[in-house]
Amino acid sequence: DGRLTSTLDSQVVSLPNLNFMKHHGAVFLNAYTNAPICCPSRSAMWSGLFPHLTQSWNNFKCLDPGYPTWMDLIKAKGHITQKFGKQDYTSGSHSLSGLEDSTHLSLSAFAFSNRVEAWTRDVPFLLRQEGRPMANLTTNRTQIRIREEDWKNVDLAVDWIRKQAKNSSEPFFLYLGLNLPHPYPSEDMGENWGSSTFLTSLYWLQKVQSFKPVLAFRVSQSLKDQFIEVLKVIPDQQAQGLADISEAFCFTVDAMKDSILQASRLMLSLVSYKNITLPKWLPLKKMHPVDYYSSYTKNCTGHFTDQEILNIRAYYYAMCAETDGIMDLSADPDELRNVVTLYPDIVLSIEKKLRSIIDYKKISYNVHQYNKEEFIKWRASIGQNYTNVISNLRWHIDWNKRPKACELAIDKWLESGNINL
């Protein structure tokens, strides 16, 4: 997040490794992704082409299998190449789980949701597609590897460099894709209801420079064992002599349910963040449609307390700190070189291409037509099971409040324009 690296000494979260990369590498202060969504942005990066040239319209339709990428080109020129981690730039890979049997609705929901949600963006309804954002803390206070999958891929990358790239006489190129700081799926909402849990440990949360625990527990004897792990998250210096902590207070938990999870959530509601500010939200009716759409579908338009908002922001910053922990290149600064100043002619030619005129109206028309055509084909493939399938996608909670109205809205959308039904 570029907002967290605007100064070398961030006032919000400590990111020494990313700032090291910023200082020694190239910084783009006015840059935009080629597409504001997952797969199309990666298809642009891997192909080197704008999304409209490859027709990478959404998280289901991106590059076809075998589409030539820049890695193919440099491999043909003599580089040895390797890629680890998240790639996700080919058609279907983001929304297909290999479960295409529409008779098993719980299995096929995720396989269908991404593409149907994308195709129906022009339909005049708004349906929440994800669970309510929340912040969770692991009970292991010293846990460093929270996003274990990312850390394992880092280990694979390091091992490949040491054992293969280092011993090769050819130049090499390694690609490493991470999931951090993307939130996790919310398990208590079902695996198909999006990723909306911001999960971290105290180890990373303490990197958020404004973090300060403000409570202590006096646990009743009967629940002592249940809450022992939660108590461990209080920093050592505060655990010693709790009576001297001016901002701490004590309480009993006899009335609380037997749940470590509830205790940890209670702790989250009593945390102070001095440097994290509450955003000044525009009223929904004054939002730009793009912002309103994303806020609503991500289930961010409901009521959140100030503490909930602060926790989510702080935990996101802590996940950025974990990302920073993965990116430690301090022992190998030669990996970072800004070559822009060495090739001004190439920079100028690229700038000229980026500013060339594109027929935006034609591209927009093509996208709208694509959405309708693909939805019609998909609906035909579902057959008589269409009503059951579409009502059980990720948006099922909102859909089932007004199912007939939602189906009617889709029918009117399909009948509009020049599409041939």
C-alpha cells in the first residue's frame, strides 16, 4: 500500500524492508494498475498488453491457456525461469474449483459466483457478495508465519536460487506471487462467502506503532485454563506489575461464555490506536457509483463501531508488516537498481504509447455485450436448475430477500440493448 510508505519512517506501521526497496529501487508516484480487479490486472502484467487487447474482462475471463507471456520470451532468449506462489492470470482459474456439477449447489457456488457476479454488473440491483469484515488475533503471541502458504513459497524461492540459479551460467528470472496482505476467508460464514477476515498475531500487531493494549484480566478460577492463551498476548512489560499500568483495568469474566474466541474479541474491543485515524466517510448517496458498488458488494455499508473500524485498519497494517517481513533484501542490495535514468529514450517511447488514444466507447460496448452473451450461454447450460443455482451464489443472503425482483431485474437487463435472445 503506497500510502504506508510515503515517508521512510511511517507514522502508522514499521515497514523497514519495503522502505529499503523503495530507497534503492524505482518508485512510481503516479501509477495505476491496468485493471482494478485481480485477474485482469495480472493478465496485463503477464502478457504485457492492455486488458482490452486480450479481452481479460473479469476474474473468470483472462488469458487463454498457453497464451505467450513475458516469461516465455525471456526464456526463449536464454534465461532460466521459475515461478512460485500466486499467479492466477488464466481464464477460469480464479472462479473454478473443479466442481462444475450444478446439482451440488454448495460445491458449485464458488465456481459460479465470480463469473456471474461479473456478468451482471449492469443489472440494477446491489447484492452483498462477502461476509462482514472482521479482525481476529491468533492466540500465539510469538507467531511470525501467519500466512503460512506465502512463507513456504518464499522458502521454495530461496532454495531455488541457492541450488539452481546460483549454479547456472545463464541469467535467471524468478517470479514470486504472494497473497498478503489480502484478507482470509471467514470460516464461520462458509468458504464461499468471500475473504473478509483480517488475521494477524501480536508479533505483527506490535509493528503498528500506535498499538497499545489497555486492559488486564482477572479471570475467575473456573475459567482460568480456558483463557490462559488469551492472557499471554499481554506484553511482558505490562504483564509484570499490572497494578502499575495506568490505562489498565480489571474485571471478572464469570458471565462470559466458555470461549477463547469471545475473550480475544473482547480484548480487541479494548485496544487503543493513537496514530490510526477514522476515515471521513461520504454519505452513501454522495459516493461515486464505483465506490458505492465496491463498498456495498464487500459488505462495508452496514454499521461499524469506531473500534471495529480501527481494529480492521490496524490489522490490515499488521498484515502489511508481515508482507514487509517477507521482503527482506537488506543482505542483497544489488538486487535493487533503478535503470530509468539510464535509458531516457525508452522511457519517452513508453510514455508516448501510454498516452495514445484508445476507443473507450467501443471497448465499453464490447464488455457490455460480452457480459450478456456469456450470461445467456451460462443460463442455458444450467437449464431447469437455473433458479436454484443463481439463488445460492455468494450473494444468496441478499438475493433470497427478494428473489423474484432479482430475477426480473436480470430479465430486463438481458432484454435491453441489441442482444439477440
